[in-house]
Amino acid sequence: MPVVPIATFLAGSLLTLLLPILLLIALVAWYWWFSARVPDTAEGNQSSTSPAPANPGPSIPETLPPEPGAK
């Protein structure tokens, strides 16, 4: 069976156009399904324990250079 040049061109052009579009559709569908499975985290902390009290540690005095022009 002889190869028809126009058929080869059409097959190549359709593959060139349709494969990226189908890949994009597949990625959008995967992202849609993935984002639908992620639980909402805006409800706050779901743990039953309370956080530990803050312990800031020792306070170290900070010596800064004098302001310019101050005497």
C-alpha cells in the first residue's frame, strides 16, 4: 500500500496538535482530583493537646552604636 503524502502530513499535524492538548487536559484533571482530596486546613488546629507555654530564655542586653549626630 503506497504512502499518501497528504495523509502522512495530516497524521503528523494532528499528533502535534492533539498530544499536547490531551496532556494538558490530563494534567488539569489530575490537579482537580488531587486538590479535591486535600483536606481543608482553614479550620485551625485539630490536635487534642494544647501547645506548650513559651519559654523565651535569658534576655541578653543589646549594645547598639550611638545615633549619628547624637552626643
